[in-house]
Amino acid sequence: MEASLPAQQSNVTAYGATTLAIITLEVFVGMWINAFISSVLCSAWVKKKTLKSNEKILLLLGCSRIWYLSFTGIHRFLSMINPNYLYVQTIRQLIRSLATFFNYSNLWISACLCGFYCLKIANFRNSFFIYLKVKVDRMVPWLLLGSETVALAISIILSDLPETLKRNNITSTSQGNFWEVTIRKDIHNFSSVLLSGFVYATSFLAVIFAAVFLLFSLWRHKRTMQTSSMKDLSMDAHIRAMKSVLSFLVMYSINFVCLVLTKIYGTKKENIMTLLLYMYLCAFPGVHSLILIFSNPKLEKTLLKILSYIKCEVFIK
């Protein structure tokens, strides 16, 4: 029994090292993809002195994902390489608070982007929908500002809860009220999960409604084209758009489930399940941003130019 314990520990270490390598690769690839989006849009902003509404959302989304991947990667790296880092309250709290803020920012800006495309592309005769469709460009800066403000406020609240619990624990344990300490710890964990779940559910519901409305509008338009015998080219474009929206909806749904599961298993010791969840959460920002690049003509054209230039340089050498 004692002889099998070191072998088991070595297997866990080897698995942890493999997982860390995969997460690190996902973080770097995701950061490069979002850095490309941010740099292209920033250069266009400098040249034209203005940006379209969807480009403003994409720029802020790219920046949020860069910082989210950075702090998430640092936290995962330190927690696996040096577990003692988790006991340094100031550093751990700072890194986790920043990662939480940029995670909420990433989620809500993604929801804003999905809602923006729904209002711009979908066609409904509802008066309120038409009003939003006309006013959406003016609403975008305020939506982004509101999203960032709420994300910052909630991340500050969540980061302050452990400190409050710690002070209460010190007072209670000094008086011997261990039962009270346990109750307060359970209340803290429940409050943290509930508040985080509210943030996740709000952004998820916004994406669900926007994607469903957009899919319904595209499907209805596709049926109209089929009955009126329009060109197959337009119908193919609408089918591709429906597949793109549907794939994003599936990815975002899986991401939502993974976020909820990390909150449920977050208080327990890390195992294979939690590591797999973090692997998907680190892969999602890069994969989704890559889809956004190929759905944006300006970003796709710039990326193809860079790839063709690199290909030519390789063949010349």
C-alpha cells in the first residue's frame, strides 16, 4: 500500500504538468488572437479617428479577454507550481479579483455583441424592436460603460467577502464559537455562488434571447427566399449565418455550464473534473475570437494578408 502511494503521486504530478502545459498553450494562443483583434482595431481607430459600434465592442472584448487570460494563466500557473502562493492572502486576492473582473467583463461584452448583431441583422415589425434598432448605435457606449461598472462592483464585493469572513472568524474563534464560524463560512460560500450565478445567468439569458431571435429571423428570411425562388447565393449566406450563430450559442452554453460547475466544485480539492473545466474556460476566449475574426471582413482580410506574407517569407528563405 505504501509502495503504491509514490507512484500515484507521480501520476498526479505528471497529469498536472500536462494540464498546465495545455492551459499555458491555450492562454498564449488566446492572447495572441485577441491581441491581433485589438491591434487591428486600434490602428484603424488611429487612422480614421472613429470606430463603428461593433468595432468598439470587439475592441473592448479583445482587451478584456487578453487581461482575463493573463491573470487566469498566472493564477493557474502559481497554484500548480507553487501551492504556497494560495496562502499569501494579498497576492492571491489581487490576482483572483482581477481575473474575476475581466471574466465578468468578457461575459457581458460578449452578450452586448450578440445583442447588437441581433438588433442590426434581425427584422421584426415590433415598434419597440424598431426603436432599439434605430437607437442601438447611441446605446453601445452606455451599455459598455454599464457592463464594466457592474462587473467592477460585483468583483469588488466578491473580493471583500473573504476578508469580512476572515475577520469574523478571528473574533468568533477567539470566543470559542466554532459552530458560528461554520455557519458564516457556509453563508459566505452560498452568497459567493449566488452572486456569481446571477452574473453568469444574466449574460447567458441575454445571449440566449438574442441568438434565438436572430436565428428565428434568419430562418424566416430563408423560407421567404425559398418560396420566392431567389438566388441560391443569398440563401447559402443566410444558412452560413445561422450555423455561425448556432455554433456560438452551443459554445456559450457549454461555457456557462463550465462556469457554474467551477463554482460548485471550487470549494473542493482540485481533481480531473476541475482541471478539464479550466481547460475549456481558457480555450473559449481564443476559439470564439477566432470565429469573430473570420466573420468580420476587415479582420479576416488583415489576417489573410499577414498569413500570405509569412508564407512568402518562408518560401523565400
